[in-house]
Amino acid sequence: EVQLVESGGGLVQPGGSLRLSCAASGFTFSSAVMSWARQAPGKGLEWVSGFYNDGTTYYANSVKGRFTISRDNAKNTVYLQMNSLKPEDTAVYYCAKHDFLRRSYYSDYGPRKDFGSWGQGTQVTVSS
């Protein structure tokens, strides 16, 4: 059974940093396409960052230069380092797993919880 467990969320002041973690189990992590999406209050789900099958990465324009996605295949964990956080980054952050995503998928399609496997999410609140 695929399991994805996010952690690392919390309350942080604007300009602060957080590192989210997603611990995975139940599948071959090293070959999986891992990504992060978020849902802000009253808004739809949106991609934040993700890997493609060839190891290249995607970042939403709103987080480029501030967020960094990484993975540790030995620990079956994907991370999202978030720096220079803004109030508009406040959202529930979800980790997702797919087997294959074609090039430009993140740009062409929005995230869907009925496609792939998803964690339960971790709340990030950016506020003074």
C-alpha cells in the first residue's frame, strides 16, 4: 500500500523558512515521480514543485528562487525547502506520487487527487 506522510508544517513569520518532508513507503521510491502541491484557503489545488522522470524539476512561478525540491532515495523521502515565505504561501501542502508524468505535465495540467497517490497534507501558515 502506498503511503505518503508529510511533516514539517507550522506557523512562521513572513521572511522565515520551513522544510517540509514527505516520507514514502509501499512502492519503489527511486523511480517514482514525486511532487508538491498546495491548497490555500478558499482556492483550488495548485502545483508547487515536482520532479519529472528524468530528474529535472518544475517550480511554479510564484515560488521560483524561494523553494527547492530535493529527494533522498536512501531515506525514501522528498523535501521542500521553503525560504523567504510570504503570507500568500499559506496553504495545506500535499505530497504526491506518480509513476510517469510527461514533459510539461505540471504546466499543462492542474493537480488531481484522483490521479496518483497523495498524502494527507501539512498546514503551513505564514503570518506575523
